[in-house]
Amino acid sequence: MVEMLKGIAASDGVAVAKAYLLTQPDLTFTKVTVEDTSVEETRLDEALTMSSGELQKIRDKAAQTLGEEEAQVFDAHMMVLSDPEMVSQIKQNISDNKVNAEAALKEVTDMYIGMFEAMEDNEYMRERAADIRDVTKRVLAHLLGVTIADPSMIDEEVVVVAHDLTPSDTAQLDRNFVKAFVTDIGGRTSHSAIMARSLEIPAIVGTKEITSKVKNGELLAVNGIEGDVVIDPTEEQKTEFIQAAENFEKQKAEWDKLKNAQTVTADGKHFELAANIGTPKDLEGVHNNGAEAVGLYRTEFLYMDAPDFPTEEDQFEAYKSVLEGMDGKPVVVRTMDIGGDKKLSYLQLPDEMNPFLGYRALRISLSELGDSMFRTQLRALLRASAFGQLRIMFPMVATLQEFRQAKKMYEEERQKLIDEGVTVADKIEVGIMIEIPAAAVLADQFAKEVDFFSIGTNDLIQYTMAADRMNERVSYLYQPYNPSILRLVKHVVESAHKEGKWAGMCGEMAGDQTAVPLLMGIGLDEFSMSATSILKTRSLMKRLDTTKMAELANRAVSECVTMEEVQALVEEYTAE
Ligand code: PEP
Ligand code: MG
């Protein structure tokens, strides 16, 4: 039955394809007594063989796409399946107790899991427990005839439907097959949404109920520009969406013509248009979209993609390849911003009521736990500085003491490297992200000590409005054009300029087409955004006059009371 849902438009583009539900399967079963235990043993054998075949495929695919080291986790899973001791215990349980295979499997594997988990300080054994838990789920699914979804195994065109997608789920999506994704929860600035934009996968988040409305294989029409999704569309609706997809492609072809053009306004002023990246692989998008710099390299993805902390050498190679790839153009590298929705499988952080307000980012780097991680990263960065124009930026700075402490560690590592005879660039700008209101308010003082600011509006807006960026129920409070946010941004930019420093923005607001005219008027120097937003922003800037935009910005911060009033004013000043 045709049904239409509205969500938050998270990544531009339009697609029509079958739904692929990436949800947890229902693995509940009832324990029953059986007459013929041999039937249950055969069922178990079949489920084990199917699981093993599946794991082999997943392993091969992981080795191809992620590398041999990442693939090894599946070897461990296959070893569990072929453990003769465990398999014979399950069969024994079936014949002794005359129970179904599901019940026998669960009882024996639970016993092993309990035993391994009890060995509290043995990391290796706890990992075995996790492997057994994973494998048991797979075998149970086969016994029950339900499918375990696996995004890395998708090999036909689909729209992925999920309750939520973690950044690591998103990283596994193959854009050749995944034509779009739609989730129940999430906001425009959650990291899976940000990643969808770099992967150029159309996306809608925060529909609240897509997983309960759509069945596997049902046709979906998705418009990531408007945030509309239609389940089981009529022929007419399909044509409408396909038309919208064609229009979008035409529009993109127009923007593409500006790829090698300068970013110059109607009155001849230049702004720097930079791209946000998560991994060196994203450089392709940076070049394809004609970015003039990298304004934010989110290095935590380097940590999230690895099975353990990346070494100084691994990091050095990654940073060097980005600096070289940008051929002397500026690259702002942000030190690790772990925590919030960015977790590491190998770093156990305490459970917190409010992770976005908790132990994250620079707070970890400056603590005892993070000290050596942070110094390793600084050393890798300093070594890489010889290969391009590096700028270093600290995330989540709340106080000047935090900045001073981080800067001191940076200076210490720099001196050590110089003493060791390592080549380090003479001048590396060291700046901070402005994403905590306290730092925004005190920007005039910070500006005396830092080399630059980059305004992280994804967090700055969530903290200023006290509205969780991951929570679709309060997503209406993500208001980049609210006069309160504009006043903060204006204060930050003016404070930087008073001290002769530059101010950029790397939050999603920098590429928001309604915000751009305001930010031009405020005098922001650098705009860093998802690479896919660069050309449309260049096209917009080309037809706007900065004097007129300055008047717009002044009126917005002094006369407007609501976001809607600001929007109306922007429309008035930018009408073609
Ligand atoms: C921000 O907060 O605006 C930002 C750019 O950082 P992140 O989205 O990674 O938190
Ligand atoms: Mg942030």
C-alpha cells in the first residue's frame, strides 16, 4: 500500500530501489521436547554449514575491501563453528535432554560465554565470549529461518532502511549498490548523515517509523533533498521521483562547470571554500568538487577504522598522504574527537548519561588516559608537516587553560622532534574549534592566543539550544539562522579579526544555502563543508554582493527575533 513519510533531508539526491532492512532479526524461540533427536542434530549441522559458508563469504569480502587484518575477526568466528568440543556438547545436549536444536545451542553457548566473561582481566578470553555470542546469533538465525542483515554483503541496488546507522555501518555501505538510506532516528548533523554526504548517498534520517512501515524488498522512492520517502509508490509517483533525479543530475552538471573557477563574489571578493574529510580516501571528492583547501580532517575515523590504536607511523602516512594530495594547499587537521557518537571498539569509555557533554575529544587527550595517544598524534602530525601546509586544530575547547595545556604538549613534542633531528615545518598554525558557547563568548580573549578559529556549529548549536543533535524529536531546535546563533558567530568572527586572525566554519552551517549569505555578510573567511556542497556554494556566492550581504547580516542580528524572520530577510536580499 502506498504510504508517504517525511524525515529530515540529510543528503541530497533521489533514488528508487528495493528496501533492504538492516534491522536486528527476531531470534526468540521456545524450548520444546522432541521425539526424534536425529532430526534436530541434522538441523544443527545444516545451520552450522550455512553459517560457515556465509562467514567465508563475508571474510573474503572484508579481506578485499578492508584488508587482511580486519578480515581475521571472521577467522575467529569460523573457528568457533568448527570447535569439535562445543559442537559435540550441543549434540549431546539434544540427545540427553530431548530438546530442539535452538535450545541446546543456546544453553551450551551461554555456558561458554559465561565462563569466558568471568575471566575479567583476560582481554583475549572476553573477546572469545564476544565471538561466540556473534556466531550463536548467526546459527540461531539459520535454525529459525530468519536473515541477518549485513551491509557489506549487499550486491544489488537497494535503499538501506535502519533504525539508526552508526558511523562504522555507514562506512561499510557500497555506493555502487546502496542508492539511498532512510533511518528512524538521527539528525542532520549526526555523523552518519555527514558521512552520507561525503559518500554522495542520498539520505533521510529521523522518519521515526520507517522500520515499522516497510518490509524487505518493498519498493521505495526517496528524495533526500526534500526529505520525502514513498513506500510502494504508484507508477505516477515513480515517474515523478525519476524526474526529480534527472533534474538533480542536470543541476549538478551546471555546478560542475565551476569546478576550476575561483570563488569570487559579484563584487570581486574572494572566500575560501574548503572541504571536510574523514579519511585520505575522501580526497577524491575534494578534487572532484574543486575545493581550495581541507578545512576539517576528522582524524577520529582513522582510529575508528582500525582494530587498535593507529601507530605513529600509520598516522604519519595518513596525514602525509593528505598533505601531499592537497599539493601545498592548506589542510586543517583536527586532533582526535572521540566520544559522543564516535566510539572505539578497543577503548572502553565509562557509560555516561550525556556522552556529548561528557568525557570526549580534547578532554580525553588532556587526561592521563589520553596523554600518550595525544602525544603520538601530535608527533605524527608534526612529522607530516614537512609535506604540505598543515594547520592543527583542537576540538571541544571550553577554557583557555585547556588550550594552553594542549599547546604546551604540542610545543614539547615539537621540541623533542627537532632535538632528534626530524624535519618539522617552520610555521604551523595552531587553532581551536569554537563549538562550546563558553569559548564563543570569550572569543575576544582566545583570539589573542590562537592562530585561528573554526566554528563547529554542529556542536555549537546543540549546546546553545540545549538540543541533542542526534535526537529527531528536538531537531526543530537545530536553528542555524536563529539570531542567537548569528550573534555568537558574528562575535567570534569580529574577535578574530580584531587580533588579525582568521575565522572559518566547519560545521554543516557553512554549506547551508540560507546561512551562506549571512556568513558572507558577517565576514567569515573560510567555509568548510561536505565536498558535495562546494560547487553549489560557489555558484551562490558568485551572484551575491558582500556589501549587500553585510547589510543583511546586520539587520538579521539587530532586528530579527526568530529564525523564520531571518529566513524571510535572506530571501528578500538574495532573490534573483
Ligand atoms: C562541529 O561540531 O560542528 C564539527 C564540525 O565537529 P563534529 O561534527 O565532528 O562534531
Ligand atoms: Mg563537534
